[in-house]
Amino acid sequence: MREKWTDERVQKLKQLRLEGKTAYEIASELGDVSRNAVIGKIHRLGLSSPGNKKSSRPVTMPTYSFHKK
């Protein structure tokens, strides 16, 4: 049976996330929880990704010009 997200486990997840741990590392430390479960919980809690520089890059959309010459 999978462990539930107790208050203690959520606090541990938050602490590890602030330390910059990856979802895989957090899942390994918590035990009996998948990487995807950790990612989902992080998303639901609204936790940012402090050490991930890729996510801080703004998403840009290409611009197109439809002017006739």
C-alpha cells in the first residue's frame, strides 16, 4: 500500500524541494512514493523549482509577418 501525504511527509517534501533536490531524489528519500507522485504534489502545492534554470526562461512565440511585398 502506498503511503499517504501526511503533514510530516509534506513538510519533508517542502524542505527537500527548498534544498534543490530533484523529484527523483525526493521520492527516494521519502520512500514508497513515485517520482510522478512527487511531481504532482509539488505542482498541487504550487512549489517553484528553485534550482531549475530551464523553467525560469520565458516562453516566446514566433512572430509572423503576413505583409505582401
